[in-house]
Amino acid sequence: MADQRRNERLDQPREPRGVKLPRFDPEAFGRWSEGIARGMGTANFIVYMTVVIALWFGWNTLAPAELRFDPYTFTFLTLVLSLQASYAAPLILLAQNRQTDRDRVALEEDRRRATMQKADTEYLAREVAALRIALGEVATRDFLRSELARLAEELDAAAQRRQKRELRQADRAGDWPGAGEGRSGVGEGRPGIGGRRPGGGEPPLDEPRDEWDGDYARDGHPES
């Protein structure tokens, strides 16, 4: 009684009672059924089956009566063909179900790969757009060339203004070339050649009056 109670444990499932059927490997049986269905679905099977049936008819029709194992109406042949059809249909259905399962797995894998490919494509599209935006802010060769040309022009203009300013300062100090000749009378009366202008003015320069050379300061106006 105690042993029976120990065997009937409530924390374990009860073993099913009844007839235990033999177990088989479904994968192996499925491969076997697929092989049969694949063989029955070929032209060779149809040709061989036709040859067997023709030989069956010929033997049971033309052979001596004592040698005929299935006389006319061919009852045994009908039974064989019925058994073949009854077994062929489930085997073909099993093979189709396995093929459907494989197709479903392949479809899920294709969907997963398509999703990954779509995500990769969107990522690459965003990266390309970011690169295009970044390249739009990068200085190109033509832009650098134009900026360098403009900077060179500004430097040349600044050098010319500085040179003119230095000449003007030398003129005020009496050190610019031709100032002595202007005082001795050589070239006097010819403005801008060898001395000051008549009346004590400065020698003319071919430049506009601006705030860079101190023109407004000399005239008594503050530089802007």
C-alpha cells in the first residue's frame, strides 16, 4: 500500500494507459513518401505500369486455363490497382504537405530577407542624402579659384594704394623724385611733372579721393 502511494505522485503526470502503438520517425517516413510520390509522378512509372497491366491481360487471356492466376474480369488486378490508388493518394498528400511546409519556410525567409534588404536600402538612401548635403557645403575647385582671384585683386589694389600713400608722404617731406627740380623752376608751371603745381598745391595723382590715403583728413574732414 505504501509502495502504491509512492508511485502515485501528484507532482508528476500520470502515464497514459492503453495500447502503445509503435513509434516511427516522421521525418524518415516523410522522405520515403516523397520518394514514392516523386517516382509515381514520372513517365517511367506510367510506362512500366502499362507494360505490367498489358502482360497481366495477355497472360490471363492467352495462357492455358490451368496457368491463369486471374481469369477474366481480372478481380485480383482490380484489387491491386485499388490498393495502389488507396495508398498513393495519402502518400501524395503527405508529400504535398511537406512541400507546403518547405514553401512556407522559404516564403518566411524571403520575407525576412526582403525586410532586411528594404532596411538596408533605406539606410543607404539616407547616407547618400547626407553625403549630398555635406558635399553641397564643401568648397569646390571653381569656388576656391574665384575666391583666390578675388583675394589677389584685393591684395593688388591694397598694394597700389599703399604705394600711392608712400609717394604722397614722400611728396610732403620733399623726398619724392623731381621735388628739387620743381623748386628750382624746372618744370614749373606744368602740373604733375617734376614738382608742385603752381600756387603750392600737391602734385596730382590719378586716383579718386577716398579715406584710404587721408585725403579727407588733410581737407579738415574726419575720416569715416
